[in-house]
Amino acid sequence: MFGLNGLFSASIDGNKYYYGRLNDGQKTVYKKMLSGIESFSKVIKLPMIPMNETSLIFTYVLLDNPLLYYVTSFSQANDLYKSKCAIMPDYKYTRSFVKQNNKVIMEHLQIFDVLRTKSDIEKEIHIHDYCLDNFRYDYTFNDYSNSILGPVFNKSAVCEGIARFVKLALDYLGVKSLVVSGKARNQSQDSPMEMHAWNIVEISGKTCHLDVTFDMSLKNKTNRYDYFNLTDTDIKIDHSIINNVPACTTNGNDYFSMNSLLMRSPAELETHIADSLKKGRRDITVKVLNVRNVENIEDRILKLAQKQFMNIYNSDALIEISGNLNQMVFEINFK
């Protein structure tokens, strides 16, 4: 994973999901592209392939390698007589600029060295929380916002930059992950789908969806985990997937399962609220299952919370309920 002088080398031996999706001939093209881009080659000679196939492989190279932030597009020239073609990458930055930046990126990632002996799920949680605690969504959409440069240098990025940083950090710690391209809509169920990027992470042999950007948008007083290790069924409630990615079908690694915060009935929710209040908890977040009718559900949860507070303290409380109706996650705050 590391090349000379401690700088990154985007080798094929690393965590490259999209490379693995290609046939042998396409893998040869991928390797030539990757090597040429790393060398800042002005012209990269390739076997003759259709333009749409070149574009697909180029996209896969960038998705697999977050450190190739310095190239964004290419032009292609074909030599039909020799059955060869060549691409001319469009480099956004100079070689010296990239070398200098990569040293800073490496130093930044070293903060995760303390996690080396942790489990993969602990590494994932730490990186998720690190992003929520240190980064913000970049509404200025500057030149850095859609690459790893945004989080590292500006502490802000759009979804693509955040997803690429998450993959880079997980790669650094040896956790398998990939960047997913797709669409998503915000908390309003009437809002249109917009282009979006997030991650799939492999934990204990199980693949799960991780959308750090969406959890970042939900954070208030405490970190949120509404989109931490979801299945395909859950993520597709408000996301759609464009590229070919692994199936995520197994529950168990999501935050609410791991922390016994899945509420399967009103009685189970009441018990959990009561137990939390007895322990002095005033901020409670749960995921509610088996809801047949979502109408007025926040009011129904509020009444349950008021009842339990009255039973324990014999007094009323000011209670705020905020809900993610797409994922049926609710934050209950007792003032």
C-alpha cells in the first residue's frame, strides 16, 4: 500500500473492488491507466477498445484509488490501422503539488494508527465518528470538495469527497470498502433523488452500506448512526444504486442491532425508555420496527415517553421528538 518515501502507491494489490469486476483484457487496460496516471504520463497507450469501455475502466480506476484526486477526465485518440488507442489524462495539479499534498495526507492518516489492534467494526465506528466530529458538508462546492483534499485540508467536502476519505482511511487500516455511486433524497419523502456517493464496508465477511454524509446531516447534540451498516432493503428506502456493487443482505452489524436499540413493539419501546430514564439518560435514540401506520408516529412516541417520565418522576417533562421517517429512527430528548 505504501511506496517509496512513505508516499502512497495505488497498487493493484490493494483494496480494489472495481478492478475485480473486470475481465482479463480490461484489467490490463486498468493497470496501464493506473501506472500512466501515477507517472503523470501525457499519453497512455492502450489496446483498441470502445470509448464507452475506456470511460468505464477510467471511472473504476478513480473509484478504487482515492489518491488519484489530481486527474478528472481524459480524451481518447484511436489508431484504427494499428488497432491501438491512447488516452490523454487531464491533470488538475502538478506532480510537485501532488507529492507535497500526499505527505500531508499521510501525516493526517497517522492519527488512526492507534486503531491498528482494534477490530474492523471498531475501526469503522471510529472513522465514522471522526468524520462527524471534524468535518462539515461543503455548500461552497469548491475545487477540493469532491475529493479527499476537502476533508484533509478544508475539513469540509460534499458526499463524494467524504466517501473517498472514508475509503482511504479504511484502506489505511486494512478494512475492505468501496465507494458507491448512486442517488438519494433527503428527509423529505417528496424531495427528488439527487446524485450521491457513499460506501460499502465489509465487516466480518458481511457487506453493509455506510453513508457518513447522511449521518453528518442528522447530527445534533450527539452523533447519529441511522445509515451505519444498512442492508440493501434499508438503504434503498431513500437511496438508489447506479454501479454494480456487492449485495448487502445480512443484518447484525448495524448500530441499532449491536446496541440493542431496535424496538419491535410499543411495549418494548416503553420498557427501554423507562430503563434509560432510571439510568439518568435524557437523550435516547432508537430504531422502531414493524410500524404499520406511520401517521402521527412521533406523537405516539411522545405520549409513551411522557407516560414513562410521569411514572418514574411523578411530574411532567418537556420532551422533543425528532424523527428520520425514512429509516424510522427517533431521537427522544428530555429537557
